[in-house]
Amino acid sequence: MKKLNNLSKEELIKIIERLFDSLVIDPTYKIYSKSFAVEYLKKNIAIYKRYKKIKLTIILFPFDSHVIPKLKNLLRASDLIAKYDELFLIVLMDTGTVGTLKVYKKLSNLFGKKGKIIEVKQVDTFSDILKEINRSSTGLC
């Protein structure tokens, strides 16, 4: 194995890209990782607080790797799908109540069970949202 200082610039770039990808994407399931989802929520909560008309909704379902391809097809490219411990964490940005319920119904049919919808409100802090995710996960897994 080569030492890092003996690698070419191109080899180093490839290593850095793989490391970055493994932080952002769960390498096993090819969906976003928990750490990326947390950072994504932090940034979007700041946007949400600034532009109060944007609606942010989180949907949780028990993790099942077999539904990943179907799940990706059900959601918009702008929606986030992440593995969050033993859960799918799905973030819908500016979907609205009717749209959220439509997505939730489709997901319930896909999973064959009910999940949990978390509506982010103006008063929610990031730590409050994490507490709600963790509290909600106990009834799902």
C-alpha cells in the first residue's frame, strides 16, 4: 500500500471523493446517511425560520432495504431520503398538507404499516426536532 505522500494528485482526489461520498451517502444502501440528514435539517430549519412560508415536514418509517428502489420512485428529486438508525427519514420541503397526506398514504401502502409525520413549526429548534424524531422512533421499530 502506498503512503499518502507517494500518491498522485488524481489518486488523492479519488480518495477524498470516496471519503466525502461515504459521509454523505450510506455506502450499503445508496441513500443519504444520518450525518448528512442531520446537517440537511439544520440548514433547512434556518431557511424555514427565515422564510416562514416554506413548510418542512418529516416522515418516519421503519427501515427496510427492500423498498428503497420503490421509495425513490415515489418521491420527488427534491425530497430527502436518509437512513437514520433503524428508520427511513424522509424530508418533504414545501409540500403542503394535502401533498403530505398523499405522500404519506403512498408510503403507508408501500410499507404495509403506518409511519409518523412530524410537522416542523416556527417555534421548533433543531434539538426539539431531534428529540421528536427519537421519541417517534420508539413506536416504529
